[in-house]
Amino acid sequence: MRYVVFNQKGGVGKSTITCNLAAISAAQGQRTLVIDLDPQGNSTQYLLGGPHEDANISAAEFFDQTLKFSARPKGADAYVVGTPWEGLDVMPSHPSLDELHSKLESRYKIYKLRDALVDLADTYDRIYIDTPPALNFYTRSALIAAQGCLIPFDCDDFSRRALYTLLDNVQEIRADHNDDLQVSGIVVNQFQPRASLPQKLVQELIDEGLPVLQPYLSSSVKIKESHQQARPMIHLDARHKLTQEMIALHDALAGRQAA
């Protein structure tokens, strides 16, 4: 199963959700890959403990190769590195993704990621793709390559207003490029159950028939510690409430897939 975690709004927890779901998949015995397409590299730093310096083994080098003709191109697995956790690999981000963007777009390399992930299908059980906070070449590539789209929602009125445009964009990609793409669900993040606004906003989404996933992910300072130590929650504190919510969310997604 290939998931893309996407929202055009920044600061909604894309990298946090990507890395923690991936870490849970790996901990449950699934061969798991994270692909970090955001030049900021938050998922890369979260899983590797710092920025990935080797541009030759990165998502940037993978895309750069598509711009050149080679009789023997490297496979996608050549751009993947291991993490400290068994069964969890990452295709790291690199700042040079920014420089490549216009070249890739002008030469219409939009299907190259999809082709690469088809080649990796026998290697990984789960693939999670972290995306930039923009509908650009990398995000479109990810949506074309994925089977499921997870949309983080941070209980903010601006996020709610942007959600409808985001859903329209996903459906347009589905109609034009990827029949297999489904909105797997809206992930409610940084939820504060005692505050009235988050409850109201989430209930409105549910009343509109939008696919809001449960459980909601609580707001917790523990996640900042997780970021600082570069340890996904399941490896930092497996018994923490937020960890248990993430495990339940992961298992709910697996149940939806099986259904």
C-alpha cells in the first residue's frame, strides 16, 4: 500500500504523521519505506537524526537521473538508506530538490516516481510519501504514485476553508492521472477535546460526510521531545497516550484497506 500525506497548508503535522505511521508499520513487521519529497527534509531529519548530506543517495538524485539518458539507469532502491529501526528505510530529501523542480516540470517527468514505486512493490509492504506544503511537481508526482491520500487537519478554521480546494485537487489528479487514488481519510491532529472550536470544526466535517478518521491525535508536548531526539513515538514512549492513538489510527487504516 502506498500512502501520500498531503496538505497545502504548512505546520499541520505531515512529517510527524508520515514518520510515526511508518515507524509503527515497521515495528509490526512490515517492510516500510518513507520517501521525503519536501526540500526542508523534516522527515529525513526525524528518521536519521539530522540532514542527509549525501546528495548522491537522495530523492533529488533519483529525480536528477530521470533528466539524463542512461543505458543502465540505477533502480530506485539505489537512492534509499536504512534508519536505526529494523524494517524502516528512507529515500532522503535534499535541498537540491528545489533547483530541480522547474527542469522536471518542463520535461514532464511527472510519472517517474510512480514507475519507481511499481519497481519497489516487491521490496516494501508499505510506502509513505511526505510532500511539500504546495501543489507542485513533487506533490503531483506523489499523488499520481500513491493509492491512498491522508490529509492532516489541525483543527484550524483556515485549514477547514482550504480543505475543500485540497479535496478538489486530489479528485482532479484521480480523474486525470490515477484511477487508483483514494482519499484514505482526514487525520485530525493536535486535537484538544476540552476546547470548543476543535470539536465544532471536526463535527462539521463529519456532518458534511467527509472521511474523518478516528482516533484523533491529541496535542502533546511529548511530540516535540520526539522530534528533538529523532525518535518516533513508538520508540520513545510506547505507552504514551499519543503513541496509542497513532497505533490505533494505523490499525484503523489497515482495516479500511483490508475491507
